[in-house]
Amino acid sequence: MIEEITSFAENLTPIALIGVGGIGKTSIALTILHNDRIERRFGVNRRFIRCDQFPASTTHFLRRLSAVIGAGVEDPEDLAPLRPFLSSKEMFIILDNAESILDPRGPNAKEIYAVVEELGHLNNICLCITSRISAIPSNCETIDIPTLSMEAARDTFYRIYKRDERSDSVNNILKQLDFHPLSITLLATVAHQNRWGADRLTREWENRRTGVLETEHGGGLAATIDLSLNSLMFQTLGPDARGLLEVIAFFPQGVDENNLDWLFPTVPDRTNIFDKFCILSLTYRNNGFVTMLAPLRDYLYPKDPISSPLLRSTKERYLIRLSVGVDPNRPGFGEGRWIVPEDVNIEQMLDVFTTIDANSADVWDACANFMNHLYWYKPRLIILGPKIKELPDGHPHKPLCLYRLSQLFNLVGNFMEEKQLLVHALRLYQERGDDDEAALMLRCLSDVHRRLHLFGEGIQLAEEALEIHERLGNPDGQARCLNFLAYLWYGDGQLDAAEKAASRAIDLFPEKGDKFPVCQCHRILGDIHRSKGTTERAIHHYEAALGIASPFNWDSELIWIHQSLAQLFSAQGRFGDAHAHIEHAKSYTVNDPYKLARVTHLHANLLYTQRMPEEAKSEILHAIDVYEKLGAARDLETARELLQWIEEAMQNGEFPEIAPLRVCIDPLFHVQGTG
């Protein structure tokens, strides 16, 4: 950056260094001012003007400019009397903290802007502006000053801290400060002045956060941020501006620009306000979100979220949006994908408000809805898990939240944790006399037992759920139980019983009812007929399932259907068709690393079957890495077994028959869950 700016200066190109307070604009400008090449080019005609040291008026600016360049003109009214002197030699002039005179809301802003712009057009002068606001003359080369690298941040800290020992905890604090130069300088200065070791510094940071960044001489982060908040441009944004900054600070991702009208309907001129935040360098845009550097976020974070009117209303907007049901059978199912970019924000909001008011029915209801959205659109675990488990058993939303949490553990392959959560939820529903929900928990538990290859126990649980639905006269519930039983009997090798159950389930589902379980029934019937060797009937049922799932974009179903077809075609030696279905399956795993690992696992098997061990090894290693991170023990075991076979074949130049590989892969993909 220094090299780039120096080159601009040598070519007399006007430059504007733009960035948030404390980002290092002045330091960079001074480095350029004293650069050897700049000193040789301009000699003594290098001038530095602090624009925040005089009133923001054209008269005061011209008076200071005349004095600094040595023109000797007192009280010039414009640049005319200074022009002979300015044009007599090449000059390098820095206008530091220029936001104080270029603030568009200042009383003389237009006149000063015109003078600065004219100054920048003089062909023998290089003008360098440092400013927090990006309202600068258009002929300037604008350079946005970034934060430091980790290495530079460490060097900066320890150069001031003056201790040799290096600490991972210090690195972590620097990262939490977004490598903001002033914050790092203040942190190191305070730690050095107080003779704090790394442990004490870590404790102070954990307790006080950016409150630590105040030196004994009164300098600190707060003063720098307040300077921006006290600017005329910010003050004219209206009474909602500070509240909007608090909302941005509250959410880790900031605020999605596409949601401004939806989130802040009562704030007039909201789009313009957010634009001004960026112009003032209080915020920046990142992947469609308006966010801010961590030190600013920590400083502006609302101390009492409940007392922030705009944050409360934002929370209510999110709760309303989460309350919209997720129905995979409706064409609008895809609209729920709004959660994908917003999930971290929602999780933060729920974590804070469940802590503030653990008895809030609305917030816990939203928590359950949030997990349901994640289940369908972005499968992952959440930080709220321990809070859910610690809720009193009498809490009205505990069993529902336990159930939703179990679904997330299901999707990452942690079936033992899923089982424990479902057992707890089942007990709570039974104690409350809610037979319908208890039957649902029994169905889900039967599926967990199937995944764990405990088919006998799973069949018993599914039959118990079936009896409840028969007693309640619920044909839909009966059909779903039969669907689960079909999977269980299939896994247990009872193919005829499985086929009968799945066919009966299809008959029980109403013609215009829920298509999702019907799709699953066709999928298991495809598996059954594939195992029986009736290939054409298997293809018929897979394609029927594909026809139901495709219009709704049911990622989870489409993944497994395409995988099943890939296996079928692989067994037939139709490798081109098999690879095509593998690619289709991968296309539905964008936000689901676990399922991508499963598809990759199958792809590795297919490549190995085609005698392509190098490619197969590359694929299975990717799958193993994901399995290890997710703690998917059974998947990891089968993946390592396949890796062992691949490596042995690579060493010996031999390939086992397809049949032995099916022993490893078939249990992994045939006995899939219903979600």
C-alpha cells in the first residue's frame, strides 16, 4: 500500500485515504510524508495540515493553508492570491482528518469542498487527504484502509507490550478486535503500563472487553468512536440513527441490506441512513450485509437489549418470520431459505433473549421454529443445545425443543445423542398425556434404532406408535408408522413384510395430502425391489419418488434418490449414468457437509469399482475429514474400511470384486432416515 500511494504521489495524483477512526490513515500519511522518495521529489515542500485544529470555514482553511505553505498572504478569500505561490514549485500537501472540513452538513461545506477540489487539480501539487467520510473530491484516487494482518497485529502489539513471551490468548484477543490498529495499540499500551502478564490481560479482556482500551492519559477507543458520532453528518441522520447502529452491532453478521424495509418499516429514509453509515466509515458492506468492525460493534452493542426500542421491534419482526410454517408440500417451501444467510444472527438473538427471559414462551417457540428451519434449509447444530437441556421439565416448550434439537443431531449423524433427547421428550409428552406427540417420539425413536441397526427394538417402538394412532383413529399417523416399519423390516432383511407395509402406507395417505412420506414410501420400495433383483420395478419406484420430490426441491430426498439410482446403475455397469446421478446428488448438498460427505463416500466407492484408486482415495479422504469433524463414528468406520481396501489395492495392483464393497457401502446408504 505504501508503494502504491508513493507512486501516486510521485505522479502528482491526488489521493484520499478513507477508513474508520483508528484504522491508521494518519500513520500511513506520515509514513508517505517522510518517505525517502517523496523527500527527494518534494524536498522541504512537504506540508501537513491538521484540519480538526481550526474552525470548519473557508476563511480559516485558507488562512491555515497560506501559513503552512509559506505564502505570506493574510486572510485570503479564495485560492486566487495563493495560486502564484502554489504554482511556483511542486508540493506534497496532506489534509489530515479532512472530515472535519468536508462534512457535507457543515455550514461552509460546499465552499470548502470547492477549494479542496481546485487545490487537487493544480498540476504541480499532490494532495493527500485522510478522512473518515468518503465525501471527497472525485478526482482523488480513493484507497480504503484495511485492518492489519495477524502477523502485523502481533508485531504491533509486542513492540509496545515489550515482553518476549508469546501467547495464544493474546492472538485470540487480537482476532476478536478484528486486527483494528488503534485498538491493538491501546491494548498493548494499557497492558504495558499496568505490567500485566498474558493471563491477567486475558481476564481483564473477558471481564471488560473494549472497556480495557482506555489509557491513563485519557486517550481511548471511546473518544475515537464518539468523534464520528458527534459529526454533523451523523447528527442530522435523525433520532433513529444511534438505535440502528445498536441493531447492527447486536447482530454478528450485521443487517442484510435486502431486509431494511422489512425490518425497519417505521424508520423513514432508512436506506439513506445506512448509506450514510458507510460514508462515515462507521459500517462497511460485506456479502450483502451492513456490518462494522469488532471494536465498534463491542462499543455500540446495546448494554440492555430490552431497553432498545429498535432492537425489540427487530426481534419481533424475526419472531414473526420464524413463525411461518415450513411445509415441504407447498410451492412456497423455498421461501424459507431466507434463514440460510441469517442463521448466525437469529442464533445470537435467541441466545441473548433466552438468557434475559428464560420463561418467555414467544422466544422459546421461535427457538423451536429456528431449529425446524435449520433442519430443512441449513442442517447444523446450535449453541442453544445446553440451554434447552437445562430447561425445567415443566417448561411448556421443553419437549418440542428437545425434539427439534434431536432432528439436528440426526442430520449430523449423532444418533446416540438424538436417542437421548427423544427419550427425554417422550417421557415429558407421556407425563402430559399427549398421546399424539408421544406416538411421534416413538416413531422417531424407532428410526434411531434402525440407524443403529437395532431393528428388533425399532420394530417394537414403531408398532407401539402404530397402536396409538389406530386407537386415535389417525390414518395419516398409521401410514407414517407403516412407512417407518417398512424401513425397519427392510433393514432387518424382511423384504416381503417391508414391501407390504410401504404399499399399505401409500394406500392410507390421502390423494391430496402430504406428498413427502409418499415419496419416502416409493424410495424404500425402490430399495426393496433392488435388493430382490427386480430392477425395472426398482427404477419405477425411484423415478416415482423423483417425480414427487423434484417440484418441491426436497434436498434430503433428492440426494438419497439420486444416490440409490447411482448405486443401481453402478451395479449394472452403467457408470456414466451412475456418475450423472452422483453429480445430481452433490448439487443438493451445498449447505450440508454431512450429506456431501455421504455422497462423496459413495462416489469414492464408484471410482474404486471403476479401477480408479487414486481418484477414489482423494474422495474418501475428503469424506473422512468431514466425518471426523462431525463425530459421525459409524460413517467414519466404514469410510476407513474403504480407504484401507483402496490403499491395499494401490499397493498390490489388485481390485476386489464389487460384491465385497457392497458389504461396506450398502448398509450406509440403503438404511437412510426419513428426513
